[in-house]
Amino acid sequence: MAAFNPYQSPRTAVADAGEEYQPVKIFSVSGRVGRVRYIGYTTGLSLLIYAVLAALAGAMGATRAGAVTAGLMMTVAGALTLVISAILTIQRCHDFNASGWLAILFSSLS
């Protein structure tokens, strides 16, 4: 009987690991996103949308008609930010093997 050697090299074929991460799909509820990328994308996209919006609202706010348009643009940008955050939260739920519907519970608690 041959003795088992725990220090011998493995005899199985070891394949290379695939991609370590998936690309983030901002407008798709399928896929996964890790916690650091989730925080980065939600914070970064929100700041980017609001910075562009603030510059446009500041330029348009000089007149009364521009103020109404700026208010409408702020409403649209707020809705866009909310939708993107919800989509990324659904992907984050997929990352820890939970249903995307759990994101609704998260949003209702906050």
C-alpha cells in the first residue's frame, strides 16, 4: 500500500480564474456589484448629476422663466438619481444572493 504524502504537488488541472468582477450596468437590474463599487457609483453619479444640474440651474436662474425651467430640471435629475440608485441597490442585493425585491424594503426603511 502506497503511503499518502500530504506535501506532494496537486495532480488535478487547475484552470485560470475568470474575471474578478463584472462591469457595472447602470441601466440594467441584472448583474452584481460589490460594496465598494456600489458606494463609489452611487456617490459619484449623484454628485456628477447634481454638479451639472447646479451649473445649469445657476445659469438659468437669472430670469423668472429660467427659474421655472431650472426647478423642472432639478425634479427630473432627482428622479433620475433615485432610479439609478434603486437599480444599483438591486444589483447589490444580487451580490449577496438576495432578491432584488429586497431593495424595496431597504428604500422603505430609510
